[in-house]
Amino acid sequence: MAKKNDWRLPVGCVKYNIGSFLAVFSLGLLGFWHNPAVWADCPGLDESSSFRLRRGLNEALKEWSSSQGKEDPENSQEESEEDSDSEAEIPKKDPAEDSKGDVAAKPASTSEPAPESAGSPASDVAAARSAAATHATAQGKSKWVFCAGQWQECTCDGVVRWGNNDKWLYIKPKAAGELLTVKCSIQVLNDILPGDDGKHCECQVTPGTPFYQGLNPMWLLPEEAEAEGAALVSSCDLFEEAKDRGIWGRNQWQAVEAFCSEDWTETAETIAGDRQMSLDTMRKLMQARVDPRFKDAYKAHFAQSGEMQGWTPKAYVNYFASTPSGKHAKMTEELVRSVHRFSKKVIIVVNFGMTTSAKLTPERYPRLILLHADPMDTTLKRSFNFNKLRAFLFARALAGVGLDSDQFVAPGVDNLFEMTEREITKDYPLPIMPVHFLDRGPKASDLSQQHRLLALLKGEFVCRISASGGADIALIQLLASRKVFFSMTHERISFWSGEPVGPSQGVQSPNAACQP
């Protein structure tokens, strides 16, 4: 039984009365004949109604043309192309309301610029392959590269696919070469692999295109990265070569040997468990390249020869992954800006994403060193935050201060380097770890937590608050009893041991009540 076409027009779009019906209909029919696209932009029409309207009028025009004994080739071709599309091309509603099937759906509130493909997986694959073939250029054969993990954004100038292993949902841009930003989240895209925390987005790129040349150099072939000027500044081979060059190289090799050496896989004490990474994978994760734009800045701030080759005296270290205009890219730039405003030290930013913001330039930020590294593959099922420790190893700073992208620095922050050099010694070769302390908001029902916050803001030691219990308070009391001082930056409080250096630097003197 043939499907009956729905030619009904939305009442809110075409208003008419009985007397002017023929005139309006005739003029509209002629207008659509010459420019059918204007009907799709009718105010008040949603995308679904616009699709049905245009398709219905195409059918009407076809029948009218046949009855008049003529057929316009251009319109006939356009109509046949639209007829070949299935009803599934009508944009879907919110995935919370329509979660059946392997289709992508975008809520009305989502501002992403590209429509997602819909329908059966087979039609999605066919559509993606067609778009990929159109997008491919003479520069080289297109390939898939990791773009973003789950809950992150992916920006791509081609087709994006969402999923894992052999099950993917393909998302097409509006036009070939147009940038497409996709939120790789089950809140925006349908969860085609429930329970799989390895879901991620991949981008189809074509070697030789401008977008390809702007990728993280670790996404390129080694010879391509070298040709672009992205020199390798961190690797197991470099670390092993430097271990006999001095004490700093020897200490770093001790820190990275587990990721680089086969010796760690041969003894019962060092053998890894069931979720171990292969040695090849770990060695690759120890690689980082300097951004070609910052190679001169790298040479200016890092020693190029001698015992200190590859090292810088003092540096802030940050790690992030984001789209060029994403939230974390903007926060990272504000962090870099604050370092250039309130500090005289270098800041090393390690990018674990696909691309970076074009605003991070050596001209704008002369004390910025931008490095690039591979993210950990989603099949490894490791937290993104482990990249913080990788960034510290890549930085090779004799004294370093780690900063997250949601932080910024303030005047006097360079005093942290003096404290770091004083407290981390040969006898105590361990990092000073921050305490993520402010775990309650102003509306928390636990008044003791609010009291703790008020005490900190007043510059009092937490050990004065005896009414609160728990390991958190006990830890602070223990630290305070050993003359530990705190300095609050944004939402984190770092602690150091030693004598106070003065209230002007944000450090409070110990109180007698805090002694054991």
C-alpha cells in the first residue's frame, strides 16, 4: 500500500482568506518554482515542518508540471534527490525523549552548528562515507584520528564519529571543509554503547590540508612533525641519554625508568597487574614535542648544552585538552595571562588535545612554552588527570609549580619557588602536594565546614577549631603542629613545612595552641 503524502501546510506560516486564496496560492507557487529555499526559512516553522513543507510542495509542483506537459530538468533533479532521502533526515527531538536506535539527536538548546545524521547505522555509515569521499582532496588519503574523550568537545573540519571499537555513530558537517564542533557526551549524542566508558570522538582528517597541519604534532607522522619544526623534547631515549650527564638527569631517569625500561617487567617486585600497559605504549606516552611557533622561546629558556641540557631553572606547569574556542582553552589562556602579569617566570603548557587556541602565541605571551603530547588511549581506561604527572615529567624544571586551568596566580606567587627549593631537598626528594580542601559550599548543612572556611579566610589555623572531627581536620591539625603554613590560591590550599617568611607573603605564624 502506497504511503500517503502529507501536504498540509502549517497554519502559522501561510495566512489567507477565501477572497485572496487564488492570488496568494498562484504567486506562492511561482515564487517557489524559482526559489524553493525561501519556504524553508518561513518564520515560525521548525525544521521538521520545513522539511515536510518543501517536500510536499515539490510533489505538488511535479504533478502540476506533468499535467501541463513539461518537466523542468533542474527541479526534477532536485526533487529526485530529495525523494531519495528517507524521512529519517528530519531532525530528531531531544534524546531524552527519543532514545531508541543508534541515532544522534541534538536538544534545541544545544548551540553546536552541525546537524547529526540519523536513521539506521547502515544509512549513517553510507552517508559518512559519501561525505568523506567528497571531502577528500588530492593531498592524501583521509584517516581517523582521536579527537576527544567522553564529556569533552571535538572540533573537526570533516566527519566526526562517536563510539568505540567497531560501533560508531557518524556526524556530518553542513558542508565539506566546514568546522564541526560536537559535544562527545551521552547527554547530547545517543548512548550507542551503554556501560562502555571508552566511548570517544574521532575526526576524519586529510593529510596536507591546513586543518591537518594545525593538529597536535603528535597526531602527525614523525617525519611530518619534524618537517613542521616540532622537535622532540621528551622521550625515553632522551631521558636515558641524560642519566649520565648529571644529577638532574639521573634523578629523572629514576622517575621514568618504569615507563621506559624492560628491566621493570622482568622481576616479581615490579611486574604489573592485569590492566598493565605495554612497554611500547608507555614509551610513546613519554614523548612530547614543542610547538613549532615556540621553538625559539624554548631555546631561550631551556639549556641547549652541558649538564643542564633540556632543563629550565623555574617554571609553572599546566596541562589541558580543549577545542580551540572551548571553555578550558579560554581558562588556560587566562591562567597564562595572569602568569605574565604577576610573575617573572616561565609557564609550560602541555596540550593533550587535538588542537589549541590560536591566541596562544609567543608574540602575545613571550614566557609561554607550548608542548604537545599524546592523550592516553581510551582503551586504557585511565583518568585524564594522570596527564598532570606526565606534564611534570615533560617540563624538566628544576623547581616547578603545577597549576590547573581553573586557577590563576596573584602578586607574590613567585615566592612559591623559594619555598619549593627550600623544602624539597636530597633528604626529602618528594613533591609538595596540594590539599583540595574547600569541599563544601556556602549552603552546606555542615556548619563546622563553613566555620573551617571562615577560619581560613581570617588567617587562623584550623587546629584552633576543636569542635570539628574527622580525618580532614586531624590531618590539618597534625600539619599545623609541625609548623606547617598554608597559602590559598583559588580553591586549593598548599602546605609547606619550615619557618614563616612573613605575613606579607600570605603565610601565618604558628600558634602555641597548635603545638603537640
